[in-house]
Amino acid sequence: MRQLPEADRDAIRIAQDPQFARWLGQLMAMGGCAHPVHLSGSTTTLDATTGEILRHYDTRDEPGERLSVRCRNRRATVCAPCSRLHAGDTFHLVRAGLIGGKNVPDAVRRRPRLFITLTAPSFGAVHRAGELCRPRRAADPCEHGRPRGCGAVHDTNALLVGQPLCADCYDYSAHVLWHAHAGKLWDRFVIGVRRHVASAVGIAQSRFADHARLSFARVAEYQKRAAVHVHAVVRLDGPEGPTGEPPLWGTVDRLTDAVRASAGRVVVRSPYSPAVGELVLRWGVQVDARPLRADGDGPDDDAVAAYVAKYVTKGASETGAGTDYRLTTWGDVEAARVSGHVRALISTCWRLGGLPEFAPLRLRSWSHTLGYRGHILTKSRAYSTTYAALRAERAHHMGHADIPETVTDARWRYVDSGHTPGAALIAAGIAEDLAQSRRLGVEEGKCGR
């Protein structure tokens, strides 16, 4: 008799458990999370005045005496259900800063707003998709004997797109160190925008905050050449932030000029190293700044918010620019399933990360993201709402709001994470059902228009 696969046998075992209904309820509440976190403990809510117990919850009454909660991983390659939830939160976070809502006034839609893209500089010639890849000097070899050009026509998804024409000519050290300093480049870019606007209207740079406030939300996107580009929504408010109108001199044209001027002037220097010297790091020459207008003459606000949300959920492995897990040994570097170009970048992170002058950059710890550090999405404090506020609002909608004038005694500990084979099978089915329902809902909405 043919034996059932392990996952099927485990799923049958789970379904026969007396507490299966409650276990299934937990899994559905998590949306079929692929890698849940399991906790053990209790929460007691007491009246702040009398000390009376108003509500008590203990995991001893749960299946396996534990509570399972979402992993909240943003990467679709790691957990698709949590990734979709994170994308939805990101959409509303960015959208609120564009058109209002979530405690942000609707007036922000009429403020000077830009959707900007800042690119990485060139670190060497790479293959490009298009009519002709690099037709110039196709027969003129580089110093390593390889052609400087390519007359082929590459499909957008061709594996060769983004790969260097000559790996020996490509400046891998500059690429990695640029990634490591991209956050500092952005910080100086924002300062530069404020300074340029202040100088243009004749006020002291130190007094800019008395007249206006610059707010933003930005997302990092890996390109085919494995270099990060930055997309951002930039908004000019009054000194009070979203609730205040900007001064009369705060116009879209003035903000656009400041963005382009700052992007062209900002410079960051890498630490000096005998291995690579001191590098002068800048933004690339391609800078895009598109006005977002309330009358619809420009990119659509919802489309911009959806664009940002889409890239937040992409993992490094999905874009082919690294891995979704940290590399802790040289063996991990050698075993990583990446292209030769990306492996060279990871190896450069590992090599430079072992030098004392680059120790503060923690290049080995961030080798899986090719040296780029920090969150994929960041925003200024006054731009809009926060992820925490959106999650609290969702909890309140689901009936998990805190009771006023109470004291909560919570005692929790981590147990483990992940699914058994059978639980993973059931979770995947729930996630697919929910995704299908969402797709049908979208299609039904379109048909009803």
C-alpha cells in the first residue's frame, strides 16, 4: 500500500485533534501566515480604580498551550500573506501623505508635492534591454581584451541584462561603498533641498524651519544592475507640518529646482583605505522630479502609493540583487544562488568588511543586501501616519481595542516559530483561498463600474 506524503499525514493528524477548530481559527485570523511566531503567556486587564479583573486570557486554553501570531515579514518570497498586509499598510501610509486621511488633513493634496527618483552613478558598462544594447565601439576591446560594446537586442527579462560587459573593468568596491553610504547621501540631499530653497527666497538657512517643513516618504528599489535607486514623495508644508500652509514662495517649481540642484551637488566621502583609497560618492546624473497636482495633471496619487507599496514587498532574491537571509560565513557566500555579478558584489562586501577602516559600515553583516543598510521604506515624522497607528486601527476594527481606565498585566515568552509540514499545507491553502477571494473581489468591482 502506497504511503501518504509526510505533509498529508501530518495534516490528517492535526485535523483529528479535538481543538482543531480553534487551531484553524488562529490560522485563519493570521491569513495563512507562512511562518508564524508562537507565544506562551497571559494577559489580565484590571479596573484601574477597583482592581477588579475585567478580562483574562491565558494560552493554557489554546491548542498546544500557545498563541500563534503573524510573522509580519514584508517580503513576498518569505510570507505572501504578511507581505500583502504590509503592502496594504504601506499604500495607506503613503496615500495619506498625498491626499490626507488617517489624521492627516485633506489640504496636503494642494501642497507642493513631487515624486522624485534619484539614481546610483555608473560603476561600469552593463548590458541593457532595448533596441541595441551598446552599439558604440563594439569592436574596440577594453584593457582586458573584452568588447566595450554589444550590438545585441536583449529582452527585458534576459539574464544578461544588468551584467557587466567586463567584470574586471567594473568598480565593485565603489558599488558596495556607495550602497553603504546611500543613507547618508539621502540625509545630505534633504538638507541640501532645504538650504537651496532658503537661499532662493533670501532667508537664513538656519531659519528655514520657522517658515516651512519638508516631509517625505522614500523607498529603495534594486535595479537590474543590482544598484539601488531611490523613489520618494516630497511635500512642502508650513512650519507646523501637515496642518499648516506653506509660505507663498513655497511653489512646485521652486521645490523642483531645489531637488535637482541638491541631487547634483551632494557629496559623501568614504573612509580612506589603502585598498581602494578615498572615494567621492554622488548621486547618478539621472534625476527625475515629477509634480503631483491636485487637478490630476500629473502622476495619479493612488498609482504613486501603489508603486511604492509594490517595491516594499520585494525581497532581494526576487529582484536578483542579493538574498533574503543574512550570510554569516564565507561558505554562505559561496553557496548563495545568485548571478556572478551579484556574487562579486557580495564577495566585495566580505573582503572590504574585513578591513578595520570599514568596520563601522558592517559590510559583512549587510553583504546579503550588497552593502545597502537600513529599511527599504523610510519617512519623515510629519509626512503621515505610522505603521503602528495603522495596526492599532486594524486591531480596534477587529475588536481588540484597549479598555479605557484599566491596567494591563501581560506576561509573554517566545516559544518557537514556523509550521509543521501539515500545518504549512493547510496554511498555504488558506492563503490561496484568501488571495483568490481578493482577486474575485477586484474583478467584481471592475465589472460593476
